[in-house]
Amino acid sequence: MSARPDGSGLDPRALLLESFEAAVAAADPLRIVAAHLPPAVAAGRTLVVGAGKAAASMAVAVERAYAASGHRSNVEGLVVTRYAHGLPTQSVRVIEAGHPVPDEAGEEAAGEILSQVGSLFPDDRLIVLVSGGGSSLLSLPADGISMADLKATTQELLRCGAPITEMNVVRKHLSRIQGGRLAQACVAPVTTLIVSDVAGDDPSAIASGPTVPDPSTYGDALAILRRYGATVPPAVLAHLQAGDRGEIPETPKPGDPVFARVDNRMIATAHDSLAAAAECFRARGIQPVILGDTVTGEAREVARVYAALVREIRAYNAPFAAPVALISGGECTVTLPKDGAGKARGGRCSEFLLSLAVELGGADGVHAIAADTDGIDGSENNAGALADPTTLARAEAAGLHAQRQLDAHDAWGLFHAIGDLVVTGPTRTNVNDYRAILIL
């Protein structure tokens, strides 16, 4: 692909896809895990456990690294990942389970992980592999909470559009393994490798922080339910209220001596991936502007703000002059009405993109991509979608009205009809959403 300094001569679609691929590659566990591993113990056991969309690829990377150093024989373990995200492994078992709503397979795997960790001795080593999606995959309900209760609570918080960080505050206080409790159960040294999928890279929020001090409280969890008007099962409410009264022990907090033997290492972040994508644009003579890796909010509202910035650039070459690529990460939300939750098709990336297209109304020279780095955007099998100046016209030709599709939360239906879905399959990593708006 060639480019002149003014950005002409480009294939915008190909460049946007290339930038997304670069963002995903920067967070590929097979490329990055080995450099962060501690030495395997010589005499004791090295137990590898973990949860998340990247868990299987992280486990493979660990196996390869330790095999290359001659320590294959004493490495064992179990990780849990989303259905269809598994990979063949040698000594670390991979179990697939439900996401974003937890299920019994995840509960069974989490119980086995907690049991294996509890069997370690001080001269062993625990390696914990954490990535986005781990909160639902590593679900071991607290005493008195059923899996049905946990499912219902998760579904309600998803419907309400609660940000992942706040969802995880609730889930940590309904769990026997999250919120630092996995570390609490271990007497061996712990090294946790973390692939961040949350805005701000707070390790206590990623997969609900199984080996990280938890600064939140039962009272915080109750406040979140009130804030979103969430209706949860009676057992969940009773459990949180009992914890708030001090009748149930809190999660381990910062300063707890249990964390003196824990080393939490952040090995991939959204910003790393945005920086890699920026290099793609820079190499083609396009100025990249990273707008932030912590963008949150309702997807369609965020798109309206970005559309206003695009219009300013096109009209006045300010605050940036074209050609320019506006890049951002983070995790937006989509709030669904109670009577329409089962009819929506798509996810936050495709909803953002359709809202952007509607706001821009077919503006010349503006092309965009929005896709989830895990390869799955919401309810369907696509990572996201692409938009260009012809998106609305092509949708009309296909008999679809963009605003009506947006109001019905069916962005997937529109982009599917015009052939603009981005389909990658599971990438087996996750550093959240990737958005790029190319203005030529």
C-alpha cells in the first residue's frame, strides 16, 4: 500500500483493517507472555491457573516458554475460557464456559482451581493468567448464592448498561474466588500476568481481581444496584446486605499481608494496542491522534461527540488537519429496554459505528472502523464493522433505514446487509474496543 503525504492513493478500508490487526497483534499472548514469566521452581510444583478470553493462548505461551527452558515436567494446571476460544495444550487443561453470563461449567472449573491452589505448599509457585471475560468465566458463587442467582444478576446489570468496573464490584462480593480471595487461599508465591480489558487498567477490576487487593465494599455493591435500579434475586440482596452489616467477611483489602507474596504484572493494555495501530497510520503518511484508551459512556452518545469533532476537522482543519486518524479505546455501553433486550443484534462497537454514520450523514472522505479486540462484538459472531461515505445510501438500497435500525439496537442487521461486518473469529486476547476514524 502506497501513500502520498496528503493521504491520497490509499485504500481506506484496507488501512483500517490493517490498523485493527496491529492493535490485536500487540496484545497477542503468544508474542508477549514469555518475557514476563518468572523461572519455574526447580523442585516444587508450578501450578498454572487462569480465566479469560485470552486464557488458552496465555496457557500455550506459558507451556512453550517453560518447555524451552527445560521445565515442562513440573508445570501443570487449569484455565477456563469462553466457548470456542480453546486451544490444544500439553499439561495445562483448558475448560470452556459461559460468557458474558456465567454458567455451571465455569462454576465447576472455578471450584477446581480454588481446590488446586489450596493444595500448594510454600516452595511451590502459582502462575495466574488473567484477561478480560474472567469475571463471568471464573464464577464460584458465595455460600447462599446459586448459579441461577448469579446469572440473573449478571443479566440484569448487562441490561442496565452498568460499566464493567461497577459490574465487577458487585460480582466480587458474590464470589468465593474473586476480589483477592484466590490469593488469600494460596501459601505459595504468586505471579499474575494480566491482559487488561478495562479503562484505566485497574488490576482489581480485570476479571474481578482474583489476586489483587479489593478496595470496594459490600456497601459499594449495594449502591451500584440502587444507582441502576437493578432488580436482583432476594438471595443476592440479602447476601450483600449481610456483608454491609459486617456479618460476612469483606474481601481482602490493600495492605493485607497476604499480598506480600503476590506479584501482579500488567503485560498488555489498550494503550499499547492503540500505539501499535498509530504506527500503521503514521507509516502511510496519516497523522494518528490517540484520543484516549479509557473512553466510556453510551455508545451512541460517544459517537455523537466524535461526529462533532469530525465535522470540525472537515470544516476548519482544526484541532487537527486532514489527513488524520482519530484512534481510541475503552469500553462503551449499550442500555437496552427491558422489553427489547432479546431483540437486539450487535454490540457496542457496531452501535457506535452506526450512530457515527447517522450523525455524519454520508460525509465525504470519512471512513471508520469499530471492533472489539477479542473478536466478538456483543450478541453475534463479528468483531465489529466498517463505515464509509456510502454506508447510509447502501443501507437504503437494501431496504433499511439507519435511524430505525439504531433505535432498534440492530446495528448488526444493517452492517450484515451491506457486507460491512468485520469477522475475525476469536482472537484469544482482549484489550477492549478499538475505534479509528480516518479523515482524508
